[in-house]
Amino acid sequence: MKILLRTCFLCLAAASLCAQDISEKEIIDRARATVGSEAALDGLVTLELIGSLEPADTNIPSATILIVARKPLSQRLEIKVDDIVETTILDCKRGCIIRSNLNAGASQMRDLVGTELERVSYSTRQFFNYFRPDFKNGETVRLLGSETYRGVRCYKLQYEYPGGFKTVRYFSLADDTLVSTVSENGVESVGVGSQVVGGIKFPTKIEHYEGDRKLHTIVIHELKVNQPLTAGIFEIPEGDTQ
């Protein structure tokens, strides 16, 4: 028993030393290589995702979801439940939310400002950065060591904007893949399954959690990369929409 405990201790100590020796850049470069070549990742300019949002609570109706993004900072997100559609649009430094009742033929719009605008901008960058920090806007990354997370021995990297958002990503020590991403508000996203589109590996589902509680799953039905987009898809209407 003493020999077994000593062996386990030595293994943990070796893993800790390994985590200290490796750099953040090495971890990120290895993780990117599990997703696609540098040419494919850097060459991603547009992304279109069609899917469904399935709440864990079966009393809440599912929704259809459309995400269209263009590098560097344009996004359109549409979530539709029955006759209600909420559309979030980001066009560089401007953004808005439009809530529409298709049955009544009525819509209301308001501008995105402050934290809301920053959050949508942040999510848009993440579609294209693939684990690289947003150095241009001051984001930094720091290795916090290694730990077992979701049953997997992981490197723990913390990304942080000056006075802004923090994100923690866990990367497997064994195969360099992304295990989990946890936002500053405690919402965790976990990719499930895999599909390759345009030379890039995407999940087939993305599960979201808050602590131990599952919130919902985004099921991806169709993905397009670097395809022509509908003209004006990121245009923000001027004035209130009625």
C-alpha cells in the first residue's frame, strides 16, 4: 500500500511540474491543432449555424436558433420560440436587440450598450480566435496549474480583459483537447461529439451548465463556413421598429 501511495504521489508531483514547465502558448497551440490547421483556423471568415436550443427543463419550450458571424466583429443571433423572435445584431461597435411577435406583426428595438454590447462583442471574437487571447484589446492568459476537471486531468487557463470579462478554459493533458469553458458568470459550456466542416472540427452539440445544474443544449443541425452571406444581414435598423 505504501508503495502504491508513493507512486501516486510521484505521478501527481510529476504532473504538477509538467504544468509549470509548459507555457500558455504551447498549450494553446496544441489545442488549436486538435481543431484544425493554422491555415484553416486563421482562414475562417464567416460562420453560419442553424440549430435548436433544448432546455433541460421539459416544461420550457425548445427554440430554433440561427447564428451568423463574420470576422472580425459582426454577428446576428436569432432565437425563435413559437411566434416570438429575439434578434441580436452586432455590427462592429454598434448593436441592438429586436423582439418581434410574428403573429401580431409587431416589433420593438433597443440599442445594446455597456456590458450587453461588450458581451456580444466578446462572444463574436470567440467564434474566430480559437483559444488565442485577444491581445489587440488587452486580453491576457495565465496558466493556473493543472487539476482534475470533469474526470479529466487538465491544464487550467484563465483569460482576462482589463477590468472586464474573465474566462477559464480546461484543456486535457492527455490529448490537448478543450474539455470545458467557464464564463465569469459561472455558465459552463461543454462540446459534445464532433463534425468537420471546412477543415475545422466543430461539436455536434454544446451543453450549458450552471454549477451541477444543466441549463440547456444547443443541437447543431447545419454548419456553413466561408460561404456568401445574405446582403444586409448585419444592418441595424434606424430608429424604433414598431
